[in-house]
Amino acid sequence: MSTGEPTPGLRERTRRAVHREIAEVGMALFLEHGFEETTIDQIAEAAGISRRSFFRYFATKEDVVLGDMVDRGHRIGAALAARPPGEEPWAAVRAALLALRDEGPVDPAADLGIARMMHRAPSLRTRSLEKHLSWQEILVPELARRLREEHGFDGVRAEHRAAAVIATALTCLDVATETWLRLDGGASLEDLWDEAVAAVRA
């Protein structure tokens, strides 16, 4: 049965496959040698492409790590929209964030290595903060809609509350990640996020 969504053509499927392969090669080099120490030329050579071809898929080296952040934001937004009507806002946001984690197999060692690399590289930290702002632009309208339709808040107050919840949730995610790194992955990131949110809400 058709889902109504167009099936990507061969050219687009090939492009996605090459994009994914370059990203995987780049991440492997970053984790082995360090983000700052790895050059675009090294990624291109390891992927079997030219430097010029690299830039057809990624605008910057940072995009190899963070290029799908906006898409992740849209997936979190879709998960938030799919939460049950009337669900408490914080519970809905928490479930939407966890839905992203549940998309694929969990590799704690790889996740820890990627998070540590992002924490240490100034350019990655800056770009990550920029991408989180894009998440706010995606998530705030959806949460505001839920607050209007399901919890009775008017337009301005709904947007105000939604912006506060989403900004706090993402800040708590950053704080939890930093603590998770200091503990060398010795605690659950989910539990650390819950602790950070509880501290704010208290």
C-alpha cells in the first residue's frame, strides 16, 4: 500500500549513500585522531573522493558531525506532535527527546567518544549551540499548540511557556551531557537529564 510519500529516485538514493559513507569515514577519523587534527583532505582520501567532491556533500568539516542536527530537530518535533493529547508538557518533551535515542542501536562507547569530541572542539560546541536554536524554532510552536488546545492557555502565554520549557529542556540536556562526560559515562544520560530538570523545577 502506498504511504503517499514519493520514493527517492536512484540519483537521490546514491547521493544519500555517499553522504552517509563520507560521514562514517569522517567520524571514524575524528574519533581516532581528533577533530582538530583531522583534515578535509584526509577525509576525502579515506573516502576515495576528491576534496572538491567532499564539498558537494558537506559545506564544512563540522557538518560531518552536525549536519543532520536540523533533521533531528524535525524528528523530535514529529515525536512531540505524536504524543497523547493532554499529556503533561514536560513529560511530552521528555518522551520526544527519548524517541530520538530509540531510533537505532545504542553504542555507549561511541556515543561517549562523540560527545567528548564535541565538548573539546570549540568550533563543534559553537555549531552545536546554533543547531539547538534551530531545535527551539521547531519545537516551541508545537508545544505552544499543545498548551493552547489541550491546557487552555491563550496564544501569547502558550508561546511564553513553551519557549521557557524548550529552552530549559535543551539547557538541561547540555548540562547532563557535561556531567555524563565528567563521570566518563558512569551514569545514565537520561537520569542526569531528569535530575537537572528536577533541580530547575524545584
